Amino acid sequence: MKALVIGTGGREHALALALSRDPGVGEVHVAPGNPGVAPFAERHEVDPLDGEAVAALAVSLGAELVVVGPEAPLVAGVADAVRAAGIACFGPSREAAQLEGSKAFAKQIMAAAEVPTAMAHVCETREEVEAALDAFGAPYVVKDDALAAGKGVVVTDDRDEAVEHALACGRVVIEEFLDGPEVSLFAITDGETVLPLQPAQDFKRALDGDEGPNTGGMGAYTPLPWAPDDLVEEVARRVLQPTVDEMARRGTPFAGLLYAGLALTSRGVRVVEFNARFGDPETQALMALLRTPLSALLRGAATGTLAEVGLPQWADGAAVTVVLSSAGYPASSRSGDVITGVDAADAIEGVDVIHAGTGLDDEGRLVTAGGRVLAVTAVGDDLAQARERAYAGVAEIGFDGAQHRTDIALAASQGE
Ligand code: AMP
Ligand code: GLY
């Protein structure tokens, strides 16, 4: 099979790498991709937001499966355009992607499907905002209704800051604060059958100890030794299946990757957010352990035949991903800094260096080209070994202004 992955980041690199190692896949193409995929995939130029252009590229390549990685093209209807051209596409329709595209829509679906989530109010005026903030009390949680690349959410004890963020966004969702650890649970679905993946955890804050601003994600690990044994079963039954069923009932079936961001609160599991695509960087860690051929899962979801595929199988052991970001991230980012040491890191046993925001300069040198630059991913017999290898990889890599967290998977590897 010929597969085409759309996107540029670490998630797309990890998915393309998994497809390249899948015996069912003959050729992997990535558009636009990044320099990291060059050893195993062919790159093509395309505007990922232009559905007609993506569909035309897929037709010209003879692609049999297109995988749309990021949320913006999904919300823009790129998967619909590919399907209209008669090619199987992994990724929800424009309408179904509203589960991520509008937080208010996601809340409506959860209410209709009786999915446990934070109580919330949708607000558009200062009066509504202030009333909602005072009804819930501090800490205040204010979310931009629209897509904001992981930066639309403010959690603060400062009421003035909460009001200011709300007014800057326009339409917001204000909700009750959820305590407890967060879990990312992904499911692959064809709109009917739901196959959960192994749980993972993401580190959203920029600095060690969960300090600093929210980012797209600074690291991840899987599995979660501390998670309750029945977590996947419970989330499948109370969250994933009811959501997929509600979308189907409305005539807008959700087929693709349903990402449930969960808080395990003292009062039980609550959904923090839904995303309509693989999470980044959790996908890098998950793909490192997935044993079921990825193409079978993605094609099953894209063609409504997932029931024939069966539950995903996983390697024993653990995987850890540590993100290296560029100077200034997440407020800004710096491009053009020369990166060294990637090959040395890649040569460490169990390590794959996944590119997230890299480019080539005029002299063909690898340089930074975005906020999150690299995601060093390692597998090991357990979290401690995977961590050790990932950080050994990080230590090999250098570029001006490089930043990373030093505590990815630390507590879990110590049995906490
Ligand atoms: P979201 O984009 O909705 O995932 O929010 C980004 C991050 O903000 C989450 O991963 C949480 O750490 C935090 N967050 C979002 N909603 C809540 C909430 N209701 N209570 C506490 N923290 C939240
Ligand atoms: N890791 C968080 C996200 O992909 O949204």
C-alpha cells in the first residue's frame, strides 16, 4: 500500500515512521513533512489547509490511504476533499472535527451523551463572563471556544487575568476547575467500532514541576503504571463509545482518532477536552510500542471495517518522549539555529529522534524551524530505562537556546 501523511510536525514524523516499518506499507509519502522523514519517506510540497491540493497530490501519487495529522486541516474539511476524490482518508469530516474545533460544541455532545466533564458556561459578554467566574470561584478556567494551538486555555487564581483572557478571546467556555492527574486516552474509530489505545501522559507546562505556561506538550510517556486497571474499559464505556454513538446519531459520524484528555478527579473521571487527531507528543511514545500494523488500524477506520482489525497490541516495556524546544517557546520561537548531535542520539539503543520543527539552511545544515524542535523518543524495559535512554539522547543534541524539561516520566518511573 502507498500511504500519504499530511503535516509537518513530530506527530506526522512518528506516524510516517510507524507506517514505514509496517510490512503492509510499500511506500510512505509525507507532505510537507520535515527533514527527519527523508530516510524513509518521500516529501512533497502542499498547503495542508488546501483540500483540493491535498486530494490532487494523493491522486497523482496513487495513494491508497491519506492520513491527515493536524487539527487545522481537519477542521477545514481536508479529509472530506480527499474522500470526495475516492481515496480512503484517516481523519474526521469537517463537521465531526468540530469536537475539537469548538469547545462549546464538544460540551453539547458530552451533555447529550451523558459523558462526565467539567460543568461549564459559554460566555460572550463581560457580564456573562463575570457571572460564570463567580459561580465557579477560583481557580478560574477560561477557554477560547476556537482552535488556539494549545494556547487558548488560562487557568489562574487571578480574577482580573481570567476576565482579560475571556474578553481577548471573544467567545469562551468558562468551567469548573478539575483537580487530579491528567491522562491522554486515544481511540481509533470508524464511527461505530471504538478501539482504545494504551493510556499516555503528556506534560503540558513549559517548566519542570509543572510550572510555567501551557505549551503544545513538552514530553510524554506510556504506559501509566499508576493508572487504575479498569481505566481504559471505563473510559471506553462512559466516554469514547457514547461520544462516537452520539455523533453517529446526529448524522455526523466521527471516524478517525478521538483523543480524550481526562482528569482523574477525586469524584471520578472527567473529560478535560476532546481532540480530533493524534496527540503530540503522546503519539511519538505510543507509536514506539505499537505492535499491530498501524496501516491496518488506520485503513480500518477510514473504510468502516475496524471491527475486523481487533484490539491494538503493544510491546512490553515503556516509551518516553522528551521535547527539545527553541528559545522563547511557547511565547515565541527562534528559527535558523544549527542543530548538532542528532545522529549520535539516534544511534543510542532504543532511541528514535523525531523531528518536530526542523528545516535545512542554504548549506544543507539541520536548523531549528519552530517552537518544538525535536522529540527524543526511547523505549526500554521499564520507564526508568526508557527515561535514561531518552535523556542520553537529549544530552547528545545541541542548538542555541535549546530548552527541555528534566522531569518527564520521573515521578512515574519512581512508582509515584
Ligand atoms: P485543553 O486545551 O482544554 O486541554 O486545556 C489545556 C490544559 O489546561 C489542560 O491540559 C489542563 O492542564 C488545563 N485545564 C483545562 N481545563 C481544565 C479544568 N477544567 N480544570 C483544571 N485544569 C484544566
Ligand atoms: N499533547 C497535547 C495535544 O496534542 O493536544
